[in-house]
Amino acid sequence: MTLAEKILARASGYDRVSPEQIVIARVDLAMSHENADLVRKSFLEIGVGRVWDPSKIVIIFDHRVPAESEKTATTHQAIREFVAAQGIEHFYDVGRGGICHQVLPENGHVRPGMLIVGTDSHTTTHGAFGAFATGIGATEMAGVWTEGTLWFKVPSTLRIEVEGELRPWISAKDLILHLIGRLGAAGADYRAVEFDGPAIRRMSVASRMVLTNLAMEMGAKVAFTPVDEILLDYLRPRVPEKLATIAPDADARYERVIRMDAGEDLAEPVIACPHSVDRVKPLSAVGEVPVHQAVLGSCTNGRLEDLEVAARVVAGRSIHPRTRLIVIPASQQVYREAMRLGYLETLVAAGAIINPPGCGPCVGVHQGILAAGETCVSSTNRNFVGRMGSKDSFVYLASPAVVAASAIAGKLAHPEAIVKEAEPCLTEV
Amino acid sequence: MPDGSLKLRGRVRAVLGDNIDTDIIYPGRYLNITDREKTAEHLFELVYPEIRAGLQPGDVIVAGRNFGCGSSREQAAAALKFAGAGAVIAASFARIFFRNAINLGLAAVVSPEAAVVGHASACQPAARPAMLAAGDELEIDLVAGEIHDLTQDRIFPSAPLDPRAAELLAAGGLIPYLKRKYIDQRRNPCLDTV
Ligand code: SF4
């Protein structure tokens, strides 16, 4: 069986399952952010009174933190009251957490083999921890809060094996954008994706999360990277429970296997052009694009290694006068580490502004919205029409290194053009 | 579908292209609206505001592949339903949108035969335009998997709804379904086994 089949079989009490089969599975963890308020309303409408298991629900405020309006403040308040009334054990209020997909693993909520649902499409991120994790809507979540179970159609699996080595300045973000460009925005619709191969196994946990996060943008229901020593090293200090490893069977059946070479297939950074994530081009093919705003953050690229590479690019330089750089650490923990290591100091010295940990302007509702005619280069994951503000603004998705380089250049730029090789590296303290 | 019927009648209100994402259907800036009825006011607001203006109860939206891709926001399905749409017919749906629609009692009908295939946008024509045209009167049988275009007098196949989804739609959505299961029959969900 594939990873997806193994986890669904376990969670639904079967020895084996196969694609297309419909199963009813027990949910191990149910995550919501501010849309917990919608879930709460649907749940109260159903009328069973108590949630099925208050220890398995995690609620994290991230989309609008701190509250930007009275409306949001009221929503936050209603959720806090509900959390208290139901005895929900894991609640991350303003200033305690960060972006939901960063907070869950960081605080040891995610383990290999779990079945996780979240009222957020990028819940696929947790496949980097060997979990079957997928997004659902609010009413469906109210059903989970009621019954603790959910029906699933067992997905077929697409396996992506990546050989070779990424070139300098090329990151997991470039790799996954390249794949989305090749497969299209619906290229993995309804499917599970398994990423594997030497290039993946060398990646940090943070980089693997970029792959499973963005797999959503090709339609994936779930996405996995391998459960190996690098992952277990990350999990051990965070997870009190005993850790199981999980791997697909050698004779697992795949719908399709895609092989690529990270070095050969990716000669330069890539960009997803407005207004769809699969309009992917090599940076040099995009042409001259002046940039008004550069955004570094989100559940895709707001982690320590992302801030580190950005700090390396901007160190000792100034952001272009036409451009503003908004930096949003993905969580309080990332924030503190980046502060301790001096990355934030470097970024602010170059002219960046630091937003509080959370989603920031990623979904166009908080601090850093775009005006009509403005262009933004962003390390986030969506560039739909109006996603980050005006419907007449333009969002180019790129890696953290390219975002930082573009902020310095005032236009889309290769980090190579900014950082000359001979310069000392910031992180060599 | 308050009556829980699995046969619908309606008029095609609009024919759209591929990858109509959730930000197009319901802009992120209104995500803090949590009254489902009120979401209808912002349906397609940024890109196709005219669709909502002339939408009659029961009207059908036709689109290409991957309708509803993007965010898990349930407001996208809610806005369609509470603006009065009776169904969406598409070549394919993004999975979260499909589930949200069924859970809210909005029919999501898969029919590559009837829908647009290929991109359709200002700069890119579709590989094949939709067979259904705006204004066509339709009769849709969700269980049999048939779209009868009364105006053109043609029948297009659609994917028959799977039994689980049909059960939810017939109940009017997940909330009435669970209400009936646990409240009207006074059962305790915690005693239920899988
Ligand atoms: S950072 Fe953006 S994509 Fe990620 S959870 Fe927040 S709004 Fe969604």
C-alpha cells in the first residue's frame, strides 16, 4: 500500500484499502483557525451540545492577529468563549502561536501515521511529518466535532522522485513551483502525492513543508515526504508520545511515477506569474518587472531558514526606494529564534518592516494590502486575482531568496545579481 | 435544495472557464462574514459581479475544469447557494469545494460532456466551448446522471452522484442530516461505532 492507503486503512479499521474505495475514518486531530467561528455556528445548529473529544481539537488564531477590526475582535471573543465552555485543550491565542501549519508541528501535535483534518486548504503541509492531512470546510468540520469521523474516498497516488542536487540559490520553493508548472493547477486533483528521492531526503524539515504545502496548489488531497532520521530528529524533542515510522510498501501501486533531476531540470529560480500558480516561468523569461512590495512569510516560507537566506541577501544593503519589504515570521518561536540569531536586526536595518507572526497580507485581509496597479513579489502560495488586495494588483510568487533580492533591486531579481560570491556569509558568526 | 429533491430544473445563468478559484467566487476580504445568508452579497464580486445581479432562484452556473480551486472557504459554496444558484455544472471540481457544496446542500454536477473544456479567458479561447449556453433551460437528474437541455433538446451525461453524497443532498446538507441522525432520533454520537 501507499502511505495514503496505509493511514486510511488503519484509521478506518481495514487491513487493506484501495483507490476509489469509500471509508469512514476516525480523525486523530481536528484543526481550525478563525474559521472555528463558522464551525461553531454549524456545530450549534446540529445541536449535540458537546464536541466529540476536546483533546483532539486544536484552534489557532492566525489570519487576523491581532484583531484588525471590531468584527474580528468579536469573532475571536466568541471562539475563546466556546473553547472555554467545551474544554478544548489546545488553543493558541494572539501572541501564543503563529500560523496554524507552523504551530501544529512545532508544538508536537503532529506524528507520523496520524489522520488530520483542518479547515484550511494547506493542511496538506503536515504530510511532511508522515500524516494524512487534508483540508475540509467548516460545516464538514462541525460534523467531525460531532462524530469524530469523516468519510474519505481513498485517493490514488502520484509519486515524484527527485534525484540530483539543487543548485546554489535554488530552493524547495523553486522545485515545487516548477512541478506545479509542469503538472498544472489540477495536475494532482483528488490524488495523494509522495515526494521522495535523494534530493528530498537531504532537505530540512522546513523545506519539505514547502513541498507538501504547495502540493495543494496542484490539487493534491494529501502529500507526503519521507519519514526518516532528519524528521525524527525534529520530532523527538517535541513529541511526548512514542514515534512510529511509516513508509510505503515496496510493491505499492502508483498511478504515475514522475522522475526529475533537481540540478538539471532547475537551472535558475522560477516565478509563478499572475494570476495563477501554474503560470510558472524561469526568472530570466519573466522580463523586467518593477516591484512595489515584497512579502516574506506565510505557511509556505516564513520559517527560520527563509528569514536566514533573506537576511543573507539584504545584509549591509538597503531596500530599493520604490519597494517595501514586509517580513512575517511564521510563529512566535521562529520570531524569537530569528531575533536571537540577528536575522531580524539585519532585515530591519535594510529597511524591512516586521509584522506579527500570522498570515499577514497573504489572504488580503491584514497589514500589507495592495493598491490597484501595484506589483508584489511574495514567498506565499497564491497569486489569484485580488488575493492580496486590489483586483488590479499583481502577485508574483517566488522563493525567499528571490523575494529578498527583488526588494533590494526594486524589481524581480536573481539573488546572484545582488550577492557577489566573494562576500562573507552572514550566518558564519 | 430545501425539498431534498435529486431532480432539478433551472436556467443557465453564466458559462465560465477553467480554474475558477475561490477568491473569484468569494473574495478573501469578506471571510469574516460568518452569516451564511450574507455571503450571497459578495458572490463573484471582484471579477464577475454581473452574474449575481441577474441570478434567479434555481439558476445554474456552468464552468470548466477545477471549479472552486484554492481555499477551503465554505463561503464560496454558501454564497452560490444563498444567492439562489440551484447547481454548478463543471468539467471537474476541486475536492474541498465539491464537499462543501454537497455539505451545504448545493448540487455540484460533474459533466465534461456539457461543460467548457480548456482555458477560456480574455487571452485564451477554450479548447472546446461549453455545450450548454447561457439562457438554456435544464433538467438535471443527479442520480441517473443526466442533464437534459430543454432549449437545445439534447441530453448530456453527468457523473451520477455517489450514494453518500446523494444521501447528504437529499437531506438538504450535512447539518440537517446530522440533526436527524442525532437529535431527532435522540442518539448519542459518542456511543456510535464506526
Ligand atoms: S499563510 Fe496564507 S496560505 Fe497559509 S494559512 Fe495563512 S492565509 Fe492560508
